[in-house]
Amino acid sequence: MTGDGTRAVRAGLPEPKAHEPALPGPVFAAHFHLPGEATGPYTYGRDTNPTWTRLEAAIGELESPDEPAHTVTFASGMAAITAVLFSQLRTGDAVVLPGDGYQLLPAVRARLESYGIEVRTPHRPSTRASHTPVDAALDAQLGILEGARLLWIETPSNPGLDVYDIRRLADAAHARGALVAVDNTLATPLGQRPLDLGADLSVASGTKALTGHGDVLLGYVTTRDAALADDVRLWRKTVGAIPGPMESWLAHRSLATLALRVRQQADGALALATALADRPEVTGLRHPGLPSDPSHALAVRQMRPGRFGCVVSFVLPDKAYAERFLAALTLVDDATSFGGVRSTAERRARWGGDDIPEGFVRFSVGVEEPEDLVADVLRALDAAKA
């Protein structure tokens, strides 16, 4: 058995060949030589590509190192999400989506409902100010599961950073005949393995921490069920939501540093959250690694030790205060997305769609030295008071 860092460095690489690169370059091909019958591993560029194959093998090794799994990569995280939803749901089905989740889920909900699919979303009780346990939110999902075809879990959630008990929810969903998909974007497979916890599908945006350099759009679905993999693969082929070979190669290249990045970012995020806890202007502070966080106990049980993610969320007094804070930062980009090597932060309410205050800040910690980042943030908070 090898450790996660070793596995990430070696995952998906071909057998060594003399004078050949360890990771072969991207294969750019719309078609392949195909004499005779239309069979073989590579036939047409919308179906398969050797660069995808290596990346999919690598991700599968990270998401499911102890059991065989099937991974299907996509052009974006949203392409992966919609592949699961639209390949599995039909008119008359019901799906349970999270109350706190990715910003485009409301648009997905509208599309699902237009196709006659019932979408159930639990009410998300506010935990940011009170720091009450999140069991109520979990029970809310359980309460609307009956008769559903699919349960969608996002944990830790974005942007609220609630942690949901995958094992408990998966057991309940399976007892009711429902499939379970987990959005594993924030945790990454080095922080959490949904398939080991009972999920049928692990879905993620590779745009974020998995690749980590802010230069790739990518998504993937991993499952141990060959039939489910065939379903999402056929959806990819049908709608053409394929990843580019260069993006796939860049993603595979980036996996080698995943363990290093995840470790540094998690350490920095905890250092930042700890420093922010002492600031009177900061409310609603959330980070699963913080001992005072309402999700901390569950995160310790469910996630890998010390790998609680790179995101810290908190609320500043109002919109203007938050914007002054963001403008005063010198080591942090005012940008969306998260998981990159460079720290980013944004006033999340500028996008709309999330049930959050105007002064809510989503902060993604990069790989800068934690003490430098904390000093920059504290200085910016002081400047924002003016």
C-alpha cells in the first residue's frame, strides 16, 4: 500500500519505456486509423482519446485506490454534474438537491423541472451565526428522500462549508432505492473518498483544487458501477461534453503536486480561520478544521486527517466593508473559483443565487506561506475599518 502523495505522483502513468517520457504528451486527433470493422480502443475523437484514458485511470486510482473504478472526464464540472443528473433522471422522477450548493444548481433545477422532474431541496437552517449542529440540515434531507430516484450531496458545501454525513445519508437513500452522488470538489479525493463511504458516484470540478493552477476547465465522474459509467459516458458522447487533450494533459501533470498543495492549503486555511476567530468585525466564520466549527466533529470522522479543504468563509458587516477589505489585500486576487495555488477571495453575493449576506466573503487559501497570508488579511481588515 502506498501513501496518497506517492499515489498521486504515479497515478495513471504508462509502463516505463526506454527513451519515452514518463507522461506522454497530449494526443490531438479528431479521428484515428481504423481499418476494417469499427472496433478498437480509439476510433473517433468525440468517443475516446489516449490522453483522457491516462487521466481517467489516474483519477480512478485516487478516488478508489482499493477497488476497481471507472472514471469519465468532462469539459467542465457542470458538464459532469449534468451528465449524472440527465443520464439518470426521467420525467416523473424525483431528485433531492442540497439546500446549500454550487451556484448554478438553481439553473439546473429549473431545467430539470421543465422536463417534468420533481426537484426537492431541504431548507438549510442558518448555522453561521449560532454555530448550532448541522444535524437539522441532514435530517431535512432525510425527510424528503422517500420516492426519490437520486440524492445529491455536496460536502463540504459551497459556499456555506457544511459537512454532511455521507455514510448515514447513503444508507438511508439506498434503503429507499435511491442512487447517491457526492460533489467531492472541495475535499478532493485526498481529503475524502465518497465511494468508500457508500456513494454510488463521486463527482467533481477538476477546475479547482484537483488541478490547482487556475488554467484548466475540467470535470469528472467516478463510480464502481460499470453500468452507471456507461450511462454518463454515453451522455458525454451524445452532447459532446468532452475535455480537450491539452486540458487533460495539464490536469494529469498537475496531479503530481496534489498532495503537496492540499497539505499546504489546508494548513494555511486553518491558520487563517484561527486568526479570524479573534476579529470582532468577523461573524459567521466557517472552516471544517476549526474546532469551534459546527461541522468539525463530523469532518474529523469523515475526512482525512488535516485535510479539511482550502476554503474559509466569513461575513463582514456590509457590502462596502467587504469591498474595502478585498481592495486592500495585496497577496490575494479578487476572483471567483477556489483551490488554486494563488489565494483568491470574493464577495460571493455579487453573483446572486446564494442565500448569504451582502458582506459574505468566500476565501480560497493558496500555497503562500501561512504567516504571510494571515498578515496580509489582518492588515486589510484594519484598512477596511476606515
